[in-house]
Amino acid sequence: MNPTLILSILSAVTAAVWSVWTWREEQETARQVKRDQESALFVNSFIQAMEELQVRLYGILEEADLAFYKKEYPKGEERDFPIALEMLYRLSKFFGWTYRIFRYGPYTNDPIVIEQVRKISGTLESHTRFKGDAFRFTYEERVALGDAVVRRTGDMIGSVPVYESITVFQFWEEICSKSGKRSLVFQSRAFRRTLDAIDKAQGAKDLEGAERLAVLQNQLVDLLAYLEGMEGFTVSSEKRKRVRLRGDSARLLAAPPAPAAIIHQIPGRIRLRVPRLRTDEKYAPRLEDLLESVDDVGDIRINATAASVAVSFSPAIPEAVFAERLIKTIETGIPAA
């Protein structure tokens, strides 16, 4: 065969391969740019909204934030109690970005996000699992409240619309307006009963809907952990704390049951063997969360390779009593009293 012809064919093939490779690289770059844009517009805002909400929930349920703000803003000095309005604002902001995350961005079809949001929706809608109707919102109510806070700006980035959250002060102003276009939403039964519940409560113990909020906070922490792991960043400077679950609520987020046995025990410290730690790579963080919800637990050290967990506790507590409580917790997957 003519050497010149062979060279021509090889050159043509090389050029074709190069063109295809270059085209693929350009397409991949374009997809990555689009994903980064959508993450910046929607995912980051969704993560921030969840973080703001779970922080406030933890503060109300575990750190006496409600009592603090009651003292800071005595009833009668404001048209509505500020922390109640702020709480509704954070909930509405979360609702708004939840709705958009399923329309835009890289998680529209993500099965884990879909399942986690489904669980959150069940917590917010259920009228049988929790006492009282405060903080119970239907899908339609959540969409309406979300639209009240997260609004389209009119701008576009490529083919993607831009949304922004209004400020809490604008939210407050619109609630106080009796003639605004969202007045029906703000006068709805679900909205008012939630405001009233916070207004009447002196602390977490007498807050209607506290059990519902405790489960919601734990679910938000789970979803945040997944999304931040996927995105490669975190908006929290320290490990997130979880609201302790009690009674029936603890069963809603129970960890998988696992056998456990005492390896070694001294006053104030116990080491247990938990074989599941070696076989289930997802179990360690769930076990840590479970043990953190047990009364009197101090430092927790998990060694998945050795299938063991060491737990410190107050030496004043009888060793046998604490050991029994800890083993029962691990073997049932539910915090033992």
C-alpha cells in the first residue's frame, strides 16, 4: 500500500479521535459548570436553610432558647412573639428551598435525598404519630409558605432561574399586613396554631409539637450529613448535636439492633464488643448517635476495626446499672431509660 496513503489515513483517524475526545471533554466541562452553577444557586441555599433550622430547633429543645427569648422580648411589647415569627420564617425558608431542590440542581432524582425528604414530609404531616397539631403542615401549606419566603428574582443564569430568600424583617412586615396577597396563608390555621404554640410555651417541656420537632431535627442532621458529604464542604464548624428522642419518638429513628457484650469495665468507663461495627461500615455513626442519646453518657470512642466501643460515664452511677442500660440500648436500637 502506498505509504503516503497510509499516513493520510492515520492522520485522518488521529484527527477524528482527537475531535471526539475534545468534544467529550468540552461536554463534560459544560456539564460540570452547569452542576456547579445549580449547586451554588440551589444546593448551597438548601443546606444553609437546613442548618439554620436545625440549629434553632436544637436551641429550643435542648438549650433553653425559648426561655431566653421570652425574657428578652416580654409578651405584650411586640405584635407577635419574635422567636415564634423567626421560627416560622426558618421553617418557611426550608420549605421553599426543599421545593426548588426537586426542580433544579443535581439532586432532582437522587434516591437518598428523595427518601430523606419523604421522611421529613411524613414527620411534618402526620396527625397520628405526634401529640397536637402545632408544627403540622400539609404539602400545600408547605409550598405556600415556601413561596412566601423563597422568591424568583427575575434573573437567569443560562437557562436556570435565580431565586432568593427574603429577610425575616420583610417576612414579619408581610405577616402584619392584613391586605397583602399572602394574608390568607398567614391567617391559615396551621400558621396561627404554630405561632400560638410557641407563644404559650415557657420552655421545651410544655411546647406543643416538641416531639415532632425533635424527630425533624434529627432528620435534618441526617440529610445535611449526606449532602455535605456529596458536595465536599460543611457549613458547620463542629460536629452537629442531636436532640435526644424520648418514648415513641425514639422508635421512629431507631438504629439497627446489634448484639453487644462487655469486654472490660472499671468505675466510670466501660468497653463493649459490638461485632456489627466490623461488618457494617454505616453502623458506627448511627451507634454513636444512639449512645449520645442515653442519659449520663460522656465520651464515646468507637474502634470499628476492633469491633469495640468505649464509653465513659459518671463514677457515681452503679457500674452494673449503667452496663445493663447500655447493652439494652445497643441490642434494641432504642435509648434505654
